Amino acid sequence: MSKQDLNTKVTEAILKAEALEAKDARSPETRSAFNNLSILEQQLAKQAGTTEERNIARRGSIRAALKAGDIERARQLLYLYEDSPEFDARSNKEMRALVGNPSLVYATAR
């Protein structure tokens, strides 16, 4: 899948997950939509052209996993990303805080 196609899929997945979240943040359908978004964001992080794009997608994959209720996936992603020299200290600190206290994901901006 091309980067452009993947970007389009991520945007669509964000819109769908957020619309479902507005109706019922804890429904199985909403959690599934955020899980799908997390997977797409992880794929986008692998294809991103710049460090900034990669870090945005990495943070997005972790946040989406948390909103899906999959704390273990979020932990695994953080573990995968935090060793990257590109994953800046601010992102690392922010994501560690979210994984440590998943309810914060609803109090922070995407």
C-alpha cells in the first residue's frame, strides 16, 4: 500500500473512531475502530518519510491502542518505539505517562 493510500486510510479511521467515540467511547465497535486505527498508525510509522511524521504516527498508534482498551499493545508499542533514537524525549515521556495511566488519554490532545 502506498504512503498516500495509507494516509487516507488513517484519516478515515480517525474520523470513524472519533465519531463512534462520541456516541459511546466504551462500545465494542468503538474499541475495534481504535484498534484498527492503532494498526494503521503503526504501519504509517514504518513508511513515514520524516522523523516528525514517524513520531506523530507512533504516538497515534499508542493513543489508539489505549482508547481501544488494549493496554498491553500500547506497552508493546512503547517498548518498540522508546529505543529508537528518533523518538524524542518529550514523546517518550508523554507516552510513558499515558501507558502508566491510560485514563489520561482522554485528557490530552492527539
